[in-house]
Amino acid sequence: MQDASIQVRDKVKVLAFGLLAGLISTLVVSGLIFAGEALMNYPHGLFYLIIGYSLGFGEPDALGMGMAMHILTGVLIGLVASTPVVTVGRLFRALSNFNTALIYGIIVGVLVWLIFFLPVSYMIVMPTLEGYNGIVSDRSGRILTDLNLSFAKVIYYAIGLH
């Protein structure tokens, strides 16, 4: 009976680390998003503002809700990515090896980019951006155009972040 409780404790620990890894990863990516916006001279938080608008939130709440949804999504992805580890015994043992865990992480990252990031970008963010061409100005006051073109570059650079 002692072994079963250790197994359950280990599984809970793996799931907790999955949640924590999702949170940390999302916060790091959020920082990189803000840095990228600064480098491209976009208004701070434009990415999260667009997500918030796309989800139906208005002006005072859109930025915060966009960022909250991004963080929540990252935490849930961390949990989902750690679930196979606790349900498949061989995978649990295999991932104690650093190289195998690294490969698993890369595979999960590419899958997240393909299954989640690309569809959200093309079906939600880019159509919303189209509505802001010629309306949104950068931090120096210049009107932004071709937001979709700029964001299309971001989409492909983002694979390294996932």
C-alpha cells in the first residue's frame, strides 16, 4: 500500500510541475511578446488587446482579459502536456532521462504551435488586426498599416518560443 501512495504522490507532483512549467513558460513568452512589440514600435500590449477584443471584451478590460486568457491557456497546456506522463507508465520512467524529456518538450511545443497557436493566430488575431489597419498608431504617433503582414512574421518566429 505504501508504494501506491508514493506513486500517487509522484503523479500529483508531476501534474503540479506541469502547471508550474506552463505558468513560467507563459510569463516568459509574455515578456518576449512585450519586448517584440517594443522592437516593432507597436503600442504596449497590442497582442493582448487584440486577443481581448477578439473574445468580446471592451476597452477597459480587453488588455487584462487578453493577458489573463493567455496565461490561463499556458497553464492548462502545461497540465495537458504533463497528463500523458502520469497516465503512461513507460513515459513516466522514460522522461526521467534529460534527453528524452527534452525531446518530449520539443514535440509538445511544436504541437502547441501547430494545433493551437496557428489556428488562433489565423482565425482570431489576424482577422481582428485587419479591422485596426490605419486606426492604431505606434508609440511615436505614426499610423500602423499592414499589421497582418507584420504579425505573419511573428507567427513564424514564434515557433522557437513554443
